[in-house]
Amino acid sequence: MLKETADNLDRYYTDSRGRKVHVVRFDRQNSRVIFMRDGYEHPCFEPLKTFQERYTRVDEVKP
């Protein structure tokens, strides 16, 4: 049986410049946050600690 190493998420955050990102997954094995940026088709990722320092969660982001 395979161990699950990632949790799917659906959360929105903003960076220090106010740009929104959509967090789609947390990789527990590597302790990193996987997210999508508007206008960029590939997933981005950052270590959890770095992400927590640079991003602020928002309740709802309207498109």
C-alpha cells in the first residue's frame, strides 16, 4: 500500500505585492506548498517556512 504524501487544497493567498496565488497542494514528504499563479500555466512551489513568511491567506478572492 502506498503512503499518501500530498494533500489537495483549495486556498487563496496574496504575496507582499498583492498578487494572488491559488494553493492547490501541500507536499508533506518534502514540506513544500504547491500553488498556481495567475497567467502562468505551470505549478510553482516553495518550502513551507518560506511560503508562510511571504504570503498571507485571504478568505475569498474574486476573479
